[in-house]
Amino acid sequence: MKYIIITEYNDTSGYTEEKLYDLCCSIGNCEQLTPHSFIVSCEQDAIYIRDAIKNSPYEVDRIFVILADLPAAWRNVMCDNSDLKALLHE
């Protein structure tokens, strides 16, 4: 299953962004969409993902996790378009 994860945090140093990306990668195949959002392909459910972020040592103010489905459209995401297409079609 593929999930879109949207987070909100106040850290501007890039530390939280990097650590959240690492955390999402540890959950499954991950691409970063924007500084605060990710797409993850994994076997876990949305609650598991939310709780993994909520219980992490990083100060995340808001978390939104939703099941992603096709079709999808995007513009100017951080990851490579071909990587995102491949992940969506896993």
C-alpha cells in the first residue's frame, strides 16, 4: 500500500526534515515530495506510520497519513519524476 504523509514542524535547520525522511525510509520504499511530505510504499497501515512519527524523538506538530491511490498528478516535487512513477506503480 502507498501512503501520503504530510507533516508540520518548526525546525528550519533541515535536521527534522532529514530525520523524518530517514524514518519514512525505514518504514518502506520512500520518496520525498516536499520538505514536509513524503510518499511511502509499505505493508504497514496508516496508524502504524502516524504512531512511528508521533513516537519519534523529532518535534513534529502535525501529522496526516492517507492511503494514496491512482491516478495521481503532481508538479515540482523534490524527488525525480521517474522514481515517483515507479513507486506509484509498485
